[in-house]
Amino acid sequence: MKALECFHCGEPADGEPPITLELDGRIRHFCCQGCKAVCETIHGEGLTGFYDIRTEPAVTPRQLSSSELDRIRELDHPLVQQAFVSPVKGGEEAQLLIGGITCAACIWLLENHIKKQPGVLSFSVNHTTQRARLVWAQDQSRLSDLLIAIHELGYTARPYQPDEAEQALRSEHRSMLIRLVLAGIGSFQSMMLAFPLYFEMVNDLSPEFVSFFRWFSLLIATPVVFYSARPFFSNAWRDLQTHHLTMDVPVAIAIGLAYAASAWVTAFGGEEVYFESVCMFTFFLLLGRYIEVQARFRAGLTGNALAGFQPSVATRVQGEHIEVVPAHAVKPGDVIRVRPGETLPVDGEIVHGQSTLNEAALTGEYLPETRSPGDTVHAGCINGENPLDVRVVKAGSQTRLSGIMRVLDRVQAEKPPVALMADRIAGKFVARVLVLAPVVWFGWWLAGADNAFDITLSVLVVTCPCALSLATPTAITAATVKLRRLGFLPTRGHTLESMNTVDTVIFDKTGTLTRGELSLVALKVLGDLDEPACLKLAAGLEQHSEHPIARVFHNQPSAAVEQVKNHLGGGLSGTLGNQRLYIGHKDFVASSVSLPAPVSPDYNGMEIWLASDSEWLACFCLDDQPRPDAASAIHALQGLGIRTLLLSGDRSDHVSQVARELGIEEAIGQASPEQKLDILNKLTREGRNIMMVGDGLNDLPSMAGAGISVAMGSAADLTQLHADAVLLNGQLAQLVEALKTSLLTRRVIRQNLAWALVYNVCALPLAAAGMVPPWLAAIGMSVSSLVVVLNALRLGAQSRGPKNQINPAVGAQVVS
């Protein structure tokens, strides 16, 4: 018999008793009361078309806890709304980030449901970015009520607050695109006018008609020069002021001279104009620059990266008075209250309350630690079950989290040797081009040639570093597109170029080599019930908790356990019928039942015990398991002669155990972020070229200190933001493919540079000899650039990786 599926979300609907609802004469089954409630809401509002047009199952709704409701209600505070709400005609506008969207039907449902709420003037969701624009009247509805209405459908909503870096990146991307399009249009139009004259396709044109063509070309080329090519001129002026020559200097000189000479000929008469060369020259150069900007824009630099680790407000406690204040206004000695689910904004000492804290931001540990009055806590930690009053010891830039960020900034400010060498080569190349051009002009002027200017311009154009400037970015972009299909996304221009020197790969453990979450690895039945029955009882208890241990059982069929009580640091108790049940650590369960404790099984993991008033029922073994492809990836790297190390902040012997399972000979545990960086610096001094793979905020300093840093796709936004690459699908086997692709990329870059060199060596004597007119020099430059681009595109045609790999489904849905 086919298992029943939830009508709303598609999950198994095997609860006891069954949860059903009659709709249009048919009985529909649901996995939980939440899905049933959402379906009733959709049906009651006449939005049942959602179930007809959806292409993916809906998300399972989750009931908001009281602490989560309190955090949403905080968004009604005017101080908080200053960051993401702005006044508009008729109401207020908020930018929101929506989570849980699976298909276009979700957007249809959200927009129609929210528009029916009181006070909503407009609500729209962008499917690509999953950002929403909400306009509402504050006198008719509170913002928190509207956000709760979104959550009740099973989706999530939070303020969207782009930072300055993202806004600058978007502005740069938009401006570059406009400049590129304008230059492309100018190139097309000017070539239409110029080519018939060059190749004598049109005969017997009157001087007046030729003059008209030239004035029209001047009209087309002027916006290209003064708008599209403006960055070249501003960069060249900056370079001349700082005495640091880059390729923008000869580019600006060539464009400026060609345009000025053409404008002079147009106004006062002469032989040749070069407007089509100017437009084409500008277009191809901008195309190379745009490729680089587009790669950075699509890398996913979002303004949400800092949101989870740097709260903007804090709740200050002064006797019986509680007020919400900006986080930067908190001073040492103040007492702040941190509710469940909130992130600590300061370093301090607990003065009241007991709770568990997720300290992964600092230690990398995925399991929360219990903290009591007198314990020290740090900014970036996330509070668990109960509210805490914390006396501030360090705030703002003095916190440990800020210290980690300062280490990161210091390391990133140091230029790698490869970048310094490239700067030196570019400077020497440009200097020689600038010396060569006036020498050629002076020589022809002494010889009495009438076309000395034309020859000099041809030399500048034909030796333009366009092919050189495109050689590296086009190859890297082609390889990046290939790797994105595989789920490996480079986010820096130097990543693939630098990866070919890697001889040492250092892995973090939790979330990198392992899944980063607990899973059930063994179950030993101790009583009369079988395994499925014990799992149902455990799931019935644990579904009332959001602890990481409880999440292991959330997807299991559950029994209808009632009167569930959470015992902090111990476990859970509840009632099923007349039977009292207990689940948790062995000491807690043993203290709750009057039965002798059984002998612990020989498990290498965390033991969770289940018992009733009358007997011990089961022992569950939970552990953080290695990723399925971790061992094969390690062996493949070692087969390439690459040294592998495991470097973790884990305080258990799990580090050495995982290393043994995966075949890693070198493993170091209990390492703080500073110690990790020291170890990397030591290896670097030994001459090792390092790639660091991690997923936690605590890995940031060491990742920044490595030659190449790779963040897992499950890593925090901030970690991905500062990494050189992101492993989107979490498949470690793609690291091997990425390293192979980097070698191919280096080969293509060398071929491109060699071609550019051969082209310049051959074309330069011909141009200096007066055998290449400026228009032909522009065509030669364009053909040279085209050869470079076509050669780089071969990278995308290489094999897509190992045959035994799991085909990732994320290549087309990376960042927007």
C-alpha cells in the first residue's frame, strides 16, 4: 500500500491519529496541524489555485515560539526600522528577504495572501533574488503582524539590509553595463559608415557626402569617448599622479589621440579619421573589464553577511526599566538582556539565567554549550533556550569577534607575490610602449613623412595591451563557468590562476569533512518494543525541542506524546497514555526512573537514552558523520602528490578518529583561530602553497592567511563573502576537478600571452614601417582579442569531471 503524503508539503502523513480535512468533497491528509492550518487559510481566502499551478512541494510550516514572536515584534520599534524602512507616499516601505520559496506558485500565494491583510498597499516578490517590497499603512497594521502572516504560511521573512560594499558593487555593475552597451552601439554604427569607404564598396561619393559621414561618425564617437571610455582616462590620470603605470595609460593616449586627430580632420580637412577604431577599441577593452565586474557581481556578495554576527540593537536592563538601544551605545558595566535565539552583541559575564549557547562563530563547535551565572560569553554566540542577563565587559571593536575580523583585514591587506609580480610586468610593458611611440613619430618626422602621426597612432593601437588584458580574465571566466556547473564557484579573479601552485590542502573538520550535524548511526533496543516503536516514542518527545540533538528525530514518524517538559542540560519527559517517558543523557534518565542503569554499548559517539517508568527502552548513538565523498577526495588529492592536513577547533578525540577514517595522517585539534593562523604561517615559511577549506566564522583568519581559501556551500554568509571560492554543493571531489582545471587555465593563459606577444612582435615592425594604417591596426587588435577569447572558451568544453561523481543540481541556481 502506497504511503500517504501530506497534501500541502508532500511529507509522509502517517501520524497517529491521522490529520485530515475535507476539501471539495475529498479527504486530504496532512503530516501536521501546521500544514492543515495553512491549507485551511488558502482555501478560506479562495487561493486554492496555488495547488494547481505549483511545480514543487510547499515548505512545511513551523509554529513560532514565544521568543521568535518577541523578536519579530521588536521590528515594530522605530529605532530598528530606521535601517530598512523608508517613508513613501501613502505609507511605509520595507525591503524584506523571503525564505522557503520553492517555485513561482509560492510567490503567487504570498503576494495574494499578504495583499488581503489589513493596511497592505502593495507587496511584490522578486523570484531571482527572493527579495520583497512591502508598502503598508502603519495606522492600520503593524509590520510584525504582516511578517507573522508570512511565517504562518511556512515561509520566513526578515529585513533586507544591503551593506555599502554590495551597493557599490551593484552601482559599478550597472554603470559598466551601460558603458559597454553604448560602446557596442557606437562600434556597430561607425563601422557601417566607415567600412564601405575603406573597401571602396561605394564609388563616386562627393566630398560633401564624405564630410557628412565624418560629422555623423563624430557625433556617434563623442559619447563613446567621453562616457564609455571615461574610466580609462580617469585611471590613467590617477596612475600618472601616483607614478604607477598601468595599461590604462597607453589605452587613454591611443583613444585620446585618435579621437582628437579625427575631430581635427573632420573640422579642418585631412586624409583619415579613426572614429570606428576609437569605438571598436573602447568596446573590446570594456568587454574585458565587464567580464571581471560580472564575475564579482555574480559571486554573491550580499549585505546579509554581517547580520547574524553583529546585531544592530541591544536590550539594556536598568533595574526594572528595559530599553532597546543601538549596539554601539552599550558600554562596559551595562547589563543587557539576550533572549532565546538572539545573538550576543558584546563580550561579558552572565549575571542571571542559565541557557545553552551556540559558540560556532568562535570555536567551530556545532553542539551548544551550557552556560551559567559567572561564565564568560562572547559576541557572535547565539542564545538557546532561556533569557540571559549579561554584564558587558567589552563592546564594539574590543570584542573577540572584532579581533578576529581585524586579523582577517590585516591578512587580506597583504598583496600576494603573484599580484606584485604582475604589477611589475605591467609597469615595464607600459613604460616601453610609451617610449616606443614618440621614437617612431620622431624618426618618421625626421624622414619628412607626411603620415608620421598616422604611423605613430598605428603603433599605439596595434601594440595596445587589449589581448594582454583579456588573456587572464577571459580564461578565468571560462573556467569559472565550467566550475560553476560542477558546484565550485571561484569568487576572486586570482583564484584559478593561483590554484595551480597548491601543494598542501588543509581541511576544517566540522561541516567540511563531516556533515556538520548529528545523525543517527546506531540503535540498541533494551526493552520489549522494537526499533520503529522506539523511534516513534523518541520523535514524539523530541519534536517539542529545537536542540540540535532533537533535530535528528524530527523527520521520523512520531507518537502523540503529551505534557512534554524540557529539562535544561538533561533531556525531555512526557506522557503517552498512562506511561511516563524520558529521553536524554544517561545520568538524567537514570535519575528520573527507579531502575538500574544498563551497561553502555561500545559506541564512538553521543549516547541518548530512552526509558519509561517501567523499563529502559533504547540507546541511540548520534554522531557527526564524514561526508560520503570525503575519503575518495582525500585519496585523489594524495594521488596528485598533495599533502593533506586536518586542522580543527574541536575539543574531542573526534578529530583523530575522523582523520583515521579518511586516511589523513596529520591531524591537529583544539586549535583556536589564532593558533590556526600560526600553523598556516609556519607552513608558508616552509615554502608550502596552501589551500584552506572551512565553513565556520572561526576559520576566517586562517582561510585569509592561506594562498587559496574555499568555503563550503553550507557555510555562513560571512565566511563565503571572504573566501576565494565556494563549494556550493559540498562535494569535496570537486576540489580535485578544480585543481585540474586550474592547470588547464594556466596553460590557456600562457597560450594567450604567447599569442599576444607573437602578434605584437610581428605587427610592431610592420606598423613602425608605415605598412599598417590605423584602421587596419584596430582590426588587427580586434582579431587578436578575438583569438584570445576563442582560445579561452575551449576551457568550457573540457570534461565535466569524474565519471563517478554525483551530478549536482545547483549549477544554475547559485547566487543572484
